[in-house]
Amino acid sequence: MAAKNILNWVDPNDKSGEFKRQTSVFRNFISAAPGAEFPPEKGRYHLYVSYACPWAHRTLIVRKLKGLEDIIGYTSVHWHMGEKGWRFATAEEQREGLPGDNVTADPHNPSFTHIRDIYFSQDPNYGGRFTVPTLYDTVAKRIVSNESSEIIRMMYTEFDALLPAAYRAPAVDLFPEALRSDIDAANAWMYDDVNNGVYKSGFATTQTAYEAAVTKLFAALDRAEAHLASTKALFYLGDRLTEVDVRLYTTIVRFDPVYVQHFKCNVRDIRSGYPFLHAWLRRLYWQNEAFGPATTQFEHIKRHYTQSHAQINPKGITPVGPLPNILPLEEEVPAVHKL
């Protein structure tokens, strides 16, 4: 990694100017099956996350929805990412106080100062990105997974034997059998054009790459808005919360505070341009604590993007607005009131 600048999200030598996300390397699975290499056990696994990162945010939401707080611990890194990647808060920063719970040193590897130290402990020659979320086995001292889409699915059922009935499937089931094909179909286009689409827009280094990505992004947002307008349902796929809501939420909640200005996704914002998405977003944030301030930390979100992405924002200026970061449940911007 010494020859690479991890803060160059697009290789300066790549003439396409397109952001290309790396594939996750660690893809093991916690399983309740007899003889599994990584069995579900209370206190054995630890999540390393960033409150700023939408992929890590998914895991915090599902952890809370499934009642796994006492079973899987977590540590959040500091919001700032430097040339060595995500770092843990220093002792002085912890004394001064940082927003959000568990923004601390690494509780399982006290000598580690960065997430990359965990990766190098697995492979001294590791050459990929040092990503969060990272699901870590504190007994085997191994990374189980750094793929968020698979980490959240481990949480759906594999720990159910350790949970009260109120948190087990089917009481809490984000991937119900009857909706799996619909969930997978929605994930396919939402991931490429929305979740990753904001990054492909924001990190593009050519006008052509940017315009192609941002056009697909807003076509996808229009599609999501039209769907919610037609169903007028509480959640994306009807009257029950599913994985689709979790995965879409972590992008939409960052859209107005960060992606509109920082990633140049400014064709429309959510609060004035997408009334049904806006209502859906606020219901999740204000009516379900798994989506609210416990997991959605706007200070981490705004400061990380604007002060860590020197390729985009070399002066590190963080815009003040929009204010508030998210509107109250029943309040609208003046433009919407005039409709």
C-alpha cells in the first residue's frame, strides 16, 4: 500500500474518470449450523464501524433492530480519515468528548491506532482498502467479514437462539421468505444507481463520468419516489420493514447534508424534490430508534466527507447547512407547502 494514496478515490492515471468500488475480501459467515467455523456466541464478535459510513451504518441499524446490543459489541472510529485510513480516537480526543457512543480506542487490540492494523494483522501484505464495517472474531483474532450486505444477513437469524422471542424471526425478519425476490430485485438497482451512484457521481474525475453517474442516480431516485407515491405504504415494500428500507435509508439520510453539495448531486434535494421519499425517511428516523440519533450521527457524517476527501474538497470546509439536518416529522420546506 506504500505506493498507493488511498485518498485518491479514482486513480489519477485512469482516463475514464470513473469510480470503481473494490470487492470486499473477507467473506466468512457466522452460522448456527453444527460445526460452523464461526458459531454465534455472546460477546465473541465485535463490529468496527464509522458513523459516517453508510455501509457501516447498515450494521448498526440491524444490530439494534434485532436486539443484538448485548451480544455484538462495537467501536466507532474517529470521523476523520487520513492517509493511513480510518483511525481510532486518541486518548485526548476521548477526554474532550466526541459525538456518538463508543468512539474509543480499539478495546481488543490496544496497541492498534488504525483499522488498517487489524487488516495487516491478518495479512502483512494486504493490498486492498481498509474498510468498515469490519466484523471481528475476538476469540480467533480473525476478521470474519468486511462485506456489509452479508454481515446484516448474518444478524437476521444466526443469533436468534440467543435472543428473546420478541427479536427472533418471524417477529423481526428483514428478509422474509415471501418478499425475498422483491428485496433482491430492489437491491440490485438501488445499490448500483443509488447507494453506489452517489459515490460514482462524487468521485468522478471527468465530466463525462460524472454526468453519466448523476443521470442514473436521479432516474433511480425518481423511480423510488414513483413507487412510494403509488403505494403510499409505510415502508418501501408495504406494511413491514425490510432490508430494502435499511439499505436505502443510509444513503437518503446523507443526501441533503452531504451528497447534494459535496458529491455534486444537486439536480434536486430530498426535502423539496421528493415528498414521498422525504416522508418515508422521516418516519424511519423519528419513529424507530434504530434509525434515529443513536445510529445516525450527523456531525460524523458531515465532517468526515468534507474534511477527509481532499481530492474533492482540498480546503476541508464543511458547509453549515442544510438546517436542520433532518426536518421534523410534520414540517416541510416552504416550496412543498406551496404545492
